[in-house]
Amino acid sequence: MKSISYTLPVHRDASIGRVLRRLIEIKRRSDEIIVCDQCSPREIIDVEKRYADKVVQINEFDTIPAARNAAALEAKGEILVSMDLDVIVPRNTPNRL
């Protein structure tokens, strides 16, 4: 199976923990979770660091595409899955890609 990099742009959104916990449930050993944070408070960054494999921080609020690109540049997986925080990934996603 090909490795997957799941990327998420985040800007001060407390729902990140819910999304990251779900990704942890479906993630395989070869997969990675990368968050690009845009000026979130320390509490949110702490959650990101607890669950994500990598946290990329941008010091200013830029566009969502800029955050996606920053996360994608860090990705090592063979498949890149760019997500939003309102998406809950189905459990069978890794097997379908």
C-alpha cells in the first residue's frame, strides 16, 4: 500500500482535536498527519502537537491555499490528502486510495 500524508490548514479552530483523533484511528504506520497552523492560541497548538506527526506554523494569517501548500511541502507520503476541519474521514479511506 502507498503511504498517505493527510494535511490540514488550521486557524484558531478548537475542533481540530476531534478531526485529529479520527485520523489517528484510521492512520496506518506508514501514514502521516501534517497540520499547518495559522496563528492559533497555545491551547490549540498543544492539541495539534499531541496528535499530528508534524505541525508547520505560519506566523500570519494567509490564505487557506497558502496553508495547504506549506503543509504539502512537508509531506513525505506517496498520496496527499488535503482536508478541511469540517471533514470526517471514513474508516475505510486508506484502503480505498
